[in-house]
Amino acid sequence: MTSVAGAARLRVAVAGASGRMGRTLVEAVLASDDCALAGALDVAQSPSVGQDAAAFLGRPCGVVINSDLRAGLADTQVLIDFTRPEGTLGHLALCRELGINAVVGTTGFSPAEKAAIAEHARHIAIVMAPNMSVGVNVVMKLIEMAARSLGQGYDIEIVEAHHRHKVDAPSGTALRMGEVMAGALGRDLQQCAVYAREGRSSPDGGERDPSSIGFATVRGGDIVGEHTVVFAGTGERVEISHKATSRAIYAQGSLRATRFLADKAKGLFDMNDVLGLA
């Protein structure tokens, strides 16, 4: 794989290139001084297939959006994928065959699908994270520290909000936040998570279980992404929040992950590895 420090730019392909996040990624790659757009992919039914990937910017780049995965990945070193689980899994299978590394920002994977990705990572290098934002990943570390100190006597709730088009709920970021705090507290998120409340605070009809981690989801408008973790105690409340105002933060984090993969042959990594937070 070409070194970022060398003269040649990293050749990057973007999946879902005509979508909201895809266009943000295309713009970020084109603006980068060490990455080059080598491919743009989308589903066959997309009206953008056959068009220049940067047409929306008013300055064509010469890379055409392609529905043929093999052709679209032909000259690629790293694929950036923020699509849907079924699409991402198909893309990774071909990346494995072709020896192409991948940055995966797709969310909503089942445990079995995550296991399949881990298997692909035995052959290629993959950075996978539910949120590529640098700020969000720093927040993950902060809530891990807070959970260790505020685990007793404080109720933990996670509130997240996204745009009306987001298909999974709670968000992958919110779930990862829950996993981080449950791990810090020695709990199993699958056993202590509460995803919905109606009528009563606790499934057994009693008061809120102090060992539970609650989730609340908002979907509406064009909210890019907001996450707040609440540690509610008696007499005080600690809140740690991250609010995204532009998808550009996810694109810039993805480019950092792409550069991280420049000298990697195989393995499954996350943004903690990319940012040196592990």
C-alpha cells in the first residue's frame, strides 16, 4: 500500500456516492492533498449512475458513478462505506477478494454480521466505527471515565437525535456509548438496556432499575446527529454531549482512518486505534 508520506496519493473509492453522506465524502476526498478519488459506487437504480461523481459541486472530477462494483473498485486502495448492512457486507466480500482495505461507517449490523466483518478482517485491514467523528470518539473516553466514578448512585440515560431518514434506532453511536459504559461498570448491555418506556418506568411495574441504562430516540427534520449521556444523581446531574452540525466531521474522521490503513495489511480496527486512544 502506498505510503501517505510518499508522492502518490491514496486511491479512495466511495460507496453510496450519490447519497447525502456519499457526497460529503466525495467532496472531502477531492479537497484532500493526500487522497485521490479513484472510484464512486452506487446501486443500479440510482439516477446518478453514469454521471460524474462531482457534478453536484459544479466541477466534474472525471470519476463516473458506477453500479459495477468490480469495475468501480478496479484502481482502489481503500473503500469508504457508509451505506446499509447488506450492501456493506457485499462490498467487503469483494474488497477481500481484491485485497482492498475498507473504512466502514455503516451502522445497524447484527452480531452475526459483525462476526462476518471480523472474518473479512483476517484478510484485509478494516476500520469500523459507528461514528467516525473525532469529537464523538473523545466523548466515548470521557463517558467511560465518568461511568467508573458515577456508577453508584447515578442513573444513566442516553438521548440521541437524528434526521428523519435514519433507518436504525437507537443509533449505532448510542449503542456503542451504552456498551462502553456497561463495560466500565462490569455490566452486560443486553441485560441492562431499556429501549422503551410506556406507562411505567420499569417492566416489572416498579421504580427505575438503578442498574439499567436507558435509551431515548428522536427522529425528525434534518438533525445531523446529537448524543447526550445523562448521569442523574440526587441533587446533581452530569451531562456529556456531542452535537454534530455538519456531516463533514464524519468525512474528515474517515480520511484519518483511511490514512491509518495506508500501511496495514489486515486486522479489525476502530477509531480508538486511529486516534491513539486505545
